[in-house]
Amino acid sequence: MFFRADNIEVEGVVINAFEVPFVMLRQIFNDFDITFFVHFWDARALWIVLTFFGFLCHAIPESKAQKCRDLFVKSNIVIKILIVLIVMQLVVQFQGESFQPFIYFQF
């Protein structure tokens, strides 16, 4: 937030770039409304589900994770191809989203 902030104008008042992140954080914590989540879910449902799934994967015990790896290695080539196709489809779908590039790649 601090690196990308530009001066903004809100209701005729110019807020300088240094204050913008603090204004944003103040709005997040003071003006939060749970109904905004519905709009976010509508726009990014797949992203939310995959992110939640990724967090859950970190909680899997190592023994279960190793069993999943072994199952994948022993699986039929058709299953592996289907998994690759699903991952490729997700990459293409997310590539179409308007992601902001990583800040350090802009130099």
C-alpha cells in the first residue's frame, strides 16, 4: 500500500500519498460492512475457494500429505492428464483477471 499510493482526491480534498494507506486502513476497520463480502464473493468465488483450500492444505499432517503424493504418483496417466488440464484451465482463467503485477517486477 505504501509503495503504490498516489495522491487522491476525496470530496474535493486532496490526500497526499503518505496518508492514503492510513485512510484506507481506517476505512477497512471503521467502515467495514459484511454485505461487501457478498459482492466480493460474486466477483471472486473461485479465488476464495481455492485460497481457502490452499490454507487447509497447510494443515494436513505430513503423513497424509505423503499418502496423497504417493497416490498421485501411482495414479493412471489419464488422471494425471486431467489434473494438468484442470490446473491449466485455472491458470488461464486467473490470467484473464485483472491482477496487479508484483511491485518489484516494475523496476
